[in-house]
Amino acid sequence: NCINNRPWCLLGDFNASLYVDDTSIGLHFTWNQKPKGKDVKPKPFKFFNVAILDKRFKDVVHEGWSYNVSGFDMFRVVKKLKGLKKPIRKMTYDKGNLHANVIRLHENLDRLQDALDNDPSNVSVREEEAAAVVAFNEAILLEEKFLKQKAKITWLREGDANTAYFHKMV
């Protein structure tokens, strides 16, 4: 009976200020603006199969695996694998952006083919164009393998989780 004729719920926007001149004092800390510090973890290592196609891959793995590590067998394996992360990451980074590389090679191939159309008897342009075709086809193959693996990773991660991604794929 004590609630019958009395207000018991108060609604409103308590974040709105009454006057425009009102200012807030204190720290401007939100979850989005939290300071970057020790909470930031390094990006997890992802091995992409296109790294195997690199000419330096076997040498990098052989060099990384040849380090002497003492301890139990499993500890040594883990330590050697951790030691391989940085050189493989660098090797992948040196390869550059696969998508941008395909675009660049395609533009170069178009330029060479236009030059070949203008002067079909030019042997040097014909040889450059043949080399550009080979480089472009290799770049497309690498990009395709990379995208296939990335799509498979997404499918494995989100495919069975009854997500919108799963229903879109089915």
C-alpha cells in the first residue's frame, strides 16, 4: 500500500547536461580509450601454406631447426618452433601484400601488352611480356592459395557455430 500513490520509477537521460556550458571534470577514460600497455598481446602466429612455396623456406627451417636446445624432447620441439616464428614471419612480410602484388603485376602486364599492340615486331617487349605473364600467373596462384586457406580457417572457426556465416554458406 505504500507504493500505490507514490512515484516508484524515475526515467530519463542522466548523461544529458542541463546547460551547454556545463563541463565535466575528471579522467576521460572509457573502454575504447584505455591506455595501451601490458594488456596488449602480440598477434598470434598464423602459418600460411604459401610460405612453403618460397625458395628460402627450406633454408630458414633448416637454420632454425639446427639450433641446440637442451631439455626434454617436447620442450626442445616447442623452443625450436618458437624460434622459427620470427624468421618465417619476416620471410612472409618480405613477400609483400599478395593482393597489391597481383594488381601491380596486372597493371604492368596491361602496359606491356599495349606496347606490344603498338609495336608487334619489338622482340624485347615480347620477352618482357612473356616474363610478366609468368610472374602474373604465379602471383595469382599464390593469392588463390592464400585465400583458400584463409576461407578454410574462417569456415573451421565459424562454420559449425550456428552463426550467420554458417547459414550464408549453407
